[in-house]
Amino acid sequence: MIGDAVAKMLAQAEASAPTQGSGAATDVRGFDLALWRTLVESGVPRLLRPESEGGAGNAFRDASQVLQAVGMHAPAVPLTDTVLAHVLLSRASIDLSDERPIRLRVTAPDGMPDAGAPAADAQGPDFAHLLEVNPWCDEVVMTWYPLADASSSAAVASSGRSLRSTEAPLVQGLLALAAASVLTGAMMRAMSMAIEWAGTRVQFGRPIGQFQAVQHSLALAAEELAASRAALDWAAQELELGRPMPAAAIAKARAAEAAGKVAAITHQVHGAIGFTAEFALYRSTQQLWLWRDRWGDEHHWNAWLGRQALAAGPDGLFDLIMGESAVS
């Protein structure tokens, strides 16, 4: 129900965006203020905070549905960043109002900057809070930059805060699950557009969807999407049970690998028009390329899984895959 409600909000915002030529609801930074206020009124940004802080606790399956809707509609608000930032800030005993969003800047596994976060000078001092996170070592290090004019229970202007080392798998799992969710939503949208286009685009006197080659390509893309959704559902359930790894790693690796194949096939179905910025498919595949790399691509997570499998040995492989053995 939560996912459906958020999907409806985002769909309405997307549908109304082209008619907002004057920028009434979207400011110069491309931020949809009206949508953000609607989300805040519904309590969506703090979805994963404890119930005592206005959230729903460890509702990772609900959160996955919400972030799939983000992938489908690509809203002009940093909802994914904000939902995850609230989880991390809650664990650091930091609470704040939802008036402004939170940008999440995660150090990439190779130490490079976050591929999806804007540069500091692009955010604007009056736009959003900022949380920097490096989750790839034994200890998760966070640096919190709240806006000076925003209310916060933590009276800090700039401070680094460390989570317990035992929480590193949880933080990595949260990031992997979130990225896999956005990717899955974007693939669902791209597939929907490709199927509709194949049914309406006529060549040689009939819709191109009636040609076997096109049907075969769409079937392959559908297989990739189905596998990604299955891995994602399992990962969300495992997170609710307190076992973020290896399910979240598998979900991100599977979704990232599928994203490249689904993007290629859906563009092939659309032909040249799919690459134009004015066409909706371009927006969805931009999401695929961004979130494929953000917070660890398939190569990173497959390598991580390989190291875990080698460490577990042949007798521990089944337990590793089922999430019943400890992972580092």
C-alpha cells in the first residue's frame, strides 16, 4: 500500500511536470518543491526510522517498493538519498525536521567520488543537508553537514561520526538494496515503454511486436527483469530478518548486470528515437546507467561474493548463499 501510494504521487508529479513551464513547483535547481512537500506530509522520507521517530522501522520491503517507484518515475527530488540518510542519522542519534531533503554522498568502493551525487557547489547552501559516508572499511565513517538554519536535535555544524564496525555489512546492504530497487523500477519502466512501442510502431504493414526477432529480444529482457525482481524481493526480506548479506549483494549484482542488457534491448526496439533527449526512454536508461555504477557495480559485488565463497570453502557455500553463515 505504501509503495502504491508513493508511486501514484510520483506519477502525478511526472504527468504535471511538462505543464509547469513557469517553474511554479520546480525551482532553478530542478527541485520539485510541491512534490517534496507532499512526500513530507505523508511521512515518506523517514520511512525507515524507528516508529518512535515517525517511521515504520525495518520496513525494507515497503522501502523497496517506494524506491522502485523512484526508478520508474525519476522524480526531481532526492528521495532515495534522504530515506537512506535518515536510517544512518537515526543510528547516530541525530534527528531533524523533514523540511529539507538530504543529499547522500557515498565514497565509491575504489575511493572515487560518488557517481550519483552532485558536486558541493552544485547543491547550493539553501537546498539540502549533506551526509558523507564511507562504508567500505571495517568501520563506517559518516560526516554530517546540516544546514545552519535548519532545526536539528544535534547542535553540530560539521562533525564526523563513526558507526560501530559491526554495522558495516548493514550499511553496505542498505546501499545495495536501494540501488537494486531503483534499477529494477527503471527497468520496469523501460520494458513497459518497449512493449507499448512494439505494439504500436508499424513497419512492413504490421506492428514490429509481431516480428519474432523483436519478440525474442523482449523475452530476454523480461527474463533479466524477472530475475532481478526475485533477487530484490529476497534481499528485502533478508534485511528485515537482520541478514543484509549476501542477499543485498546478490540483488545489486543481478540488477546491475541486467540493467545493461535491458537498456540495450529496449533501445534496439525503439530504434533511433529512443536516444533522443525528448523521448521518455532516454530518461529511464539514464537512471539505469547511473544506478548501475552507484554504490558498487556488478563487478564490485560479484568480486565481493567470490571472496566470500572462497573464504567459506566448499562445505560452507550453500550456507553462504542462503545467508546462514557470517560474512565480513
